[in-house]
Amino acid sequence: MKPDFESGLEKALDELEAVTPLKPFNCGRLCSARCCSGDENDGMGLFPGEEELFKDCADFEIKKSEGNFGEPVLVCRGECDRRKRPLACRIFPLFPLALESENGTVIVPVPDPRAGMCPLLFAPDKIDRRFYRAVRRAGEYLLRDENTRRYLLDLSAELGDIAELAEKL
């Protein structure tokens, strides 16, 4: 039997397979793919269970991380097969913020405060509503396994702290 996180993670990846922030094209064409243009120290945090999916992929390098709650980061080599992108790339520039309430955990897709290089954050209303819905559903799939649930809650708390600090500055 497969661990639950694989099916939840795979469903999250599938949910974002064909949807992009700007329908019907690759939004990276607007800004020369700034989100894919970092150096060897820039990477996208992998979700629990995702390292296994990318360990043999030549488009990326996996690096250990001091942050990211113990999960490694994936460093892009500049261009990749869009169908093989990690979840952090697929949800960019949004994040499925997990908010706990007395009625359970709710996923709210929000602009990711770490995505400052993305011009779409200056016009979030231009982001396709289908993309917001897909990010929300992907977050709901991630809640199904305790590992990805805990990761999502921890990262959501950290991003909330970042957003709060940014407002104070």
C-alpha cells in the first residue's frame, strides 16, 4: 500500500498540471522567467515526499536546506519540462495558506510573500480564477497526509509571520 502523502501529493501535482496563472500561456514569457533565473543558491522548497520524484531528473539539482523545515530545495538549471515541475513551481506565485479553525483546516490561496520578483503580484486580479481554485484544491489534497499537513501548517505560519513583518516595515 502506498503512503497517503504520495496520493495526496500526486493529486496536488495533477491538479496543477495544465493550469497556469495566466490562461492560456506560460506567464514566464512576460518577465523572461525571472522565477526560473536564480543562481545555484536559489531554489524552490520541496514538499514532503517530493524529493523521491526528482532524484533522477537532469533538469534540476536537489540540495540540502538549512530551512524549509528539513525538506531539501530543488535548484532549476534554467529550463525544464513544465510537466515535470515541482509543486512549488506549479503554485507560484501563490501559496495554499492553511488556516486552522474550530471547523477544521481551510486552504486560502494567497500571494506568496517570497515571490517578490513576480510581476503578477502587482496585479493579483489578473491571475486566472481557475488557478486560484486549483491551488486551493492542491492544498486540500496535501492536508490528507500528516507529513504534508504538518509541513503546510508550519510553512503557512512562517509565511504569515513574513507577511506581518512586511506590513510593519
